Amino acid sequence: MAVKVKVCGMKYPDNIAEVTALGVDYIGFIFYEKSKRYVGTAQREYIRNLVQPAKVGVFVNTDLPELVDTIHNFKLDAVQLHGNETAEFCQALKAETSAIVIKAFGVDHNFDWNQLESYRDVVDYFLFDTKSSAYGGTGIPFDWSLLNQYKLDCPYFLSGGLGPDNIGEALQVNDPRLYALDLNSKFEVEPGLKDINLLTQSINNIKR
């Protein structure tokens, strides 16, 4: 199965339309106010009316009622939880909505892979990013050899510093659980505005 492509941190309708035309599988919108790519409510109607690709909302420690409201208001297909959300929180979210649940974890050499066990039945996917105090957005890849310590069957998104220079290396990760590559800051003109030429080249490489 070909690896899926997610482009995250989108903000501007014209740019969103250009990225959508590239045939990506997921498009991500950040609802974390401290992010430079925070989408807010300005583009709500535009996002609501997007049919393809699947729309992912990125959240950090948002309380459940607000999260459920945002899913409905923006007609999100999936949520990506980047904070300290517990397995119980994920289970409650699954009970409240039909959204796909992606639980993100920041990985470094001290990462405790055993903590994923409690999430295995309450999320649809994991997302492995570079560990940072800012909940992602570092633009720096982590040591992908650490993925050898991942023992569960749950498929995952690979994130953190993916760019034109290392996409080929990412595709060499020989793991059938690698479901999607998450592209963001290395493809930007400025935060929230993607370079379509750069994306086109890399997405073509991935699809091949």
C-alpha cells in the first residue's frame, strides 16, 4: 500500500485549494492558539465546505466539549491530539463523535514506548513527532531508528522535519505500519503558506 500524504498547518484558502489539487490524502488545520499556523475561526465556512481531502484538526489539551464543538462546527474528519490527552480522554472523544482519532507523541531517546499500550484500542492512528516543549513544529527530524522500538500493530503518521532532502530516506523506513508522512514547515514560504512547487516534487516522489 502506498504511503499516504498529509499536509499540515494550512491557513489560506487559495493555498489550500492548490494543495488539495495535488491529490493529498489529509489536510491539517491547527487549532492551538500559540501556533504560528493557528487557523482560528476566520476560515470556518471555507473549511466546512471542503469535501476532499480528509480534514484534520490539530489540538493541544483542548477540553472535550470545546473539541467536540469544533469538530462539528468545522466538519472535521479527524482530530490530532498533540498534548497530554489520556487514553480515557481519547475513549470519551470516540464515544462523542465519529472523527478519526490520531494521538501524537514527541519522540526522543528517552521516550517510553510502553505508554502507548493503553491507547492501542482507543485511537485509530499514532503520530510520531520530534519531542519539543512546544508540542511539535520544530522542523527537526528525530532519530527514525527509534521506531524499531515500537511494538504495537497500530499504524502511524511520521512527522517532524520532513522535507525535500529527506523524503527519500523516510520512504526507506521499512515498516508496514508507516501509514502516512506529515509535511509542514519544510515546505513553507512562511508559516501557514506552502510552496506548491516543492510540495509537487515531493508528493510525486512519494506517490511513485
